[in-house]
Amino acid sequence: MMRILKFSDPDFSAQLQRIEQRADEVPDVIEETVKTIIADVRKRGDVALFELSAKFDRIDLTVETIEVSAAEIDTALAAVSDESMAGLQLAADRIAAYHAKQKQETWLSTDEDDVLLGQMVRPLDRVGIYVPGGKAAYPSSVLMNAVPAKVAGVAEVIMVVPMPGGEVNPHVLAAAKIAGVDRIFKLGGAQAVAALAYGTASVPRVDKITGPGNIYVAIAKKLVFGQVDIDMIAGPSEILVINDGSGNAAHIAADLLSQAEHDELASAILVTSSETMAIAVQDEVEKQLQQLSRETIARQSIDDFGAIILAEDLSEAIEFSNRIAPEHLELAVDNPFAILSAIRHAGAIFMGHHTPEAAGDYLAGPNHTLPTGGTARFFSPLSLDDFVKKSSILSFTEGGLQRLSQEIIQIAELEGLEAHAKSVSIRLKK
């Protein structure tokens, strides 16, 4: 049964800390294993990839079979219904339209007659996207990572997806085709991340790696950061629902469970000012749990890291939400726009009783790759900005340099950098 808590409970802080820190401890053995895998791929390249794939994914790869062929993609497409293709295409179109609005252009400023300043925006050359292929298949993750990259103008999108036993969900390959993925490799785990980061004879090196994965993938991304860029180090999924007593308890329970079914470490929290709603949602969660095919996973998530919290009012609920900085925040209240300005930290904000989190997961348009574990305090959702880089542009006329030279020289001398100062003063001599 989902626990009902109050902020005044003696053990509230301990209960909350257990939820917040549920993924903080990474066993040393996992990090050491990942380090070993990365070092092996760097040293032995394809040979290491083939051995690790046989060991972990039960698939025998060769230079000829490591990449998904056009024929394999065609076979997958033939297995996908027209209805499913239409749904994936609609999602891709909406994701593309949303992310196109995030585009930034190169700009130049001529506010000063003798100095020109600006910024050049250019897409990354090559991006790698990791798509999970373990407990469930996620064509939506393909779209959320590949479509924005293509909208940004990335020249080549490389996808890696584990294929345990040689099998892959055809919808994943269909989504890749729709999104314009250029090449797909049958790789998963830390070895796939290492291959993307350092390159092998078969797998090209990329500039950035995006996409979710298990703990081994997350640690691998963390370890190769700096060699390549990464989107973020994502933890277990989470949802926080703020409620004022309005709405339907069954709807709120369903939204909580939509995250609980992801995995056993997922967290689902309701903060409501209504004790009646708290009890009703508690009952509904139990009733709906029994109807889920992934009941075992969802039940463990709810039992271990789920909670219903009674707040005095919406202000207290909002204050708590800002402390948590949830990945998904639902404002299940009568007037969500009235409290929106008070929300400071959240990955994605779902407004009102008719905006379930699942709409954002699949085809609303905004990206579903979101900061977790409180990192919404300083991280943003995956966006077009993740697939471009920016260069500063500076151009001084002779007069412009003359006008600002003494201050440049002064600051250089303050820092004891004589050559810096001389690079300016030498241009002032006639």
C-alpha cells in the first residue's frame, strides 16, 4: 500500500532522504567493470566489441554483421503495421516542429563602429545515440534523440542498440528510419559507449553521446565525458504530482504508476492538500497495480520509493516540489497557470488535469530526455542546443584596438602576462 506521510512526521526527513538517495551509491565493482570494458575497447577495438557482445548480449558479431544492413531494416519495416508507422511519423513531425522553434542563428553586432562582435552557431559533425534494448523497446527514445539532431543539422547520426540473442524490436528500427538515422550498430552496454567515444575500425568516433541506458551505460558516459560530450547522467525515472483536491483520483494514480512501471528504482510522489484525495489515490494505486502486466516492477517501486504527502496548502506543496526538482512535474490543480510562476525547478511541467506525463513521453513535442535526481536545479531537457556548438566572433579595426588598448594592456599586466600586453602594444608602434 502506498504510504501517506505528513511533513510533521518524526521520520519524514529520513523517508525522503531514502527516496532522494536511492541511486546515489554505485558499487565499486560496477565502476571498475566499466573502466575495464572501456580500456579493452580502446586497446583492441572491434575484437573487444565482438567478445563483449557475445558475453553480455549472446550475439556473434563480425565486421560484416556488426552494422544493421539495409535488408534488415526493410525486414523490420515490413513487420510494422501502417497504423504504427503513422503514429511514429506523427510523433516525429511534432518533435521536429517543437525543436525547430529552439533554433539559434549566427549573429553579428555592430553596436560599435570600430569593433564587430558576434557568435557563430554550427551543428556538431557526428552524434551517437544510445537506445536501450533490454527490459523494453523504446522507439520514442530514438525519435527524441535523433530528430532534434537532424533538425539541428548534424551531418551524421550513429545509433547503437543492444540486440540480445540477435533480436531487436522492429519498431526501434522503424523509428530510426523515420528519424533519419544514418547508421545503426548492434551494440549495447559500456562497450557501445566506448566504441562511440574512441572509435574502432567499424564504429566511427562521435562528438557527442546522448540517450538513456542502464547503470553500466550511465557510468560509461560519465567516464568518457571530456573525450566526447554527453547529454546528462540520467538516474531512475521520477514523477511528482501537485494536487489541490480537484480532479480524478484514478487519473492521478494512473500517472503515478506510469513512472513506477519503468523500473524498481523509479519514484512516484503525490503532494496534495486534500486528505480525501490522498486516501482515494492510495486505493486507486492498489487497484490499478493489480491490472498491470509489469505489476512486480511497479509494486516494488511504489512500496520502496512511492509516497503520498499531505500538505497544508499549495504553497507548501510547491516549496517541497522546488526542493525535489523533479524530472516530471504534474500540476493536477484547477488553475495550473496561477501557480506556474512559483515553479523554479522541474524537468518538464504538465499543466492541468488533461495533460498526462505520457503525452510528453511520446508525441507532444518537447523532449522526454529530462534531468533526474534533483539535477533539474541546473540541467535542462535535451534540446537543439545539445546538437550545436557556438564560436565567438571578434573583429577590431585599427582604431578599435587603439581605443581599447590601454585597458587591455593594463589587465594583462595585472595578471603578470607580459606577452599578452606586448601583443597589443606592438601593434601601436608606427
